[in-house]
Amino acid sequence: MMKHLIVMRHGKAEKDSASGEDFERNLMQRGLREAAAVAEALKARGLKPDYALVSAAHRTHQTFDAVKGVLGDIAGEVRDDMFNMGASDLRRLVEAHEEAGDCLLIIGHNPGIQYLVLDYMTEGAASQVDIDRARGSYPTAAATVFTIDLAGRPIFDDLLKPKDLIGGE
């Protein structure tokens, strides 16, 4: 049974790809630094995902690679269907992978990732201050950590924003 869930947005990406396709946008150097800083914060908290669900878009896959660069190898799936996936479909995906390990990481895109975080925070009775913090801004490479209680409910643990970890850019 899953004990921790980490919901993460991809790092800062270039405005346009060479092909003009949104799916093919790459991370900027800033995005790589953001993802690594969040991974360092997870490591400092003793968290290492056992399994990851990652959108196949270039920027999310690159974010996953940056996280693995800090935390080490993580088994997972790179999925085409996660691109532009909404919160309810992301939730079903998480639920379908509850047995994948003690700690599950999901890396995707806004607005779906942010809405999923807000849904889980509301259900888990997070404080209004914490909910407002996630609602007001869910920047690139932000990650929210949930502890899963015995009833399987995600309880808000922490919101990691790169700006808080490495300063603003």
C-alpha cells in the first residue's frame, strides 16, 4: 500500500520548441535547476519514489531525469495519455498504481496537476493557508507531498516550491 504520494509539475520549459509543438518543448537550464532542487528537498526529507508516472512530453521526461539524477534510479512509466490530462483522470491513474510501491511520484502539467493537488488537499483537510498557497501559485517544478493514511486518504505534508528552495529567478 502506498504511504507517500508526490505530485509534481515539470520544470521551467522553453517558450517554443524548434518544431513549434508544445509537446516537444524542452527544459531550460532554470528548469533543470528547479527539478534538482526539489529532488534534493525530497531526499532531505527521506523520500525516494519507488515508482513514477510521467507525461511523455519532453519537459516532463527531462524533469524526471533531473529528479533521478539526484535520487537515483526510479522505476516508472512515461505515458502519452498524461499530456493535458485533467485532475479526475490523474486521480484514476494514481489509484490504479497504489500498489506500485510505498512512494509514488507523478509528474505532469498544469492545470491538471494543480487541480489534483487542490482536490487532495481539500479532502485531506489541509489548512486554508496551505490550500491558498497551492491555489495562488503552482509554479514549474513545484511538488506537493502527501502522506497516505490507513484509510487511503492523502494527507497534506509539504509543498515544495523551487523559489523557496533556491530563490527567485
